[in-house]
Amino acid sequence: MPRGPARPGWTVTDLVRHLGGVHRHLAHVLRERPPTPPDPAGLVLPESCGCS
């Protein structure tokens, strides 16, 4: 799998999963219009990125 240049150690798959999660989170916020800002801790990063 090719490596993405902006995040050393991430694969293209990691990047696509991360961006998909961010887009799903934003879509949820736009749909639900919560009265308080959502907790970003609910975002799930790909396991293989080595992030915590």
C-alpha cells in the first residue's frame, strides 16, 4: 500500500478512513444541530495510524 506524504506512517487507507470519519461526524452535527458543541473524543481514528 502506498504511503501518504502528509502523515508519515499512514497508508492511503488510513487517510480515507480518517476523512470518512470526519465527514460522518460533520454530517451528524449538521443533521442534528446539537445545542452544545459535540465532543471530538467520539471521533474514531484508524487503528493502524499509531495515534491515540
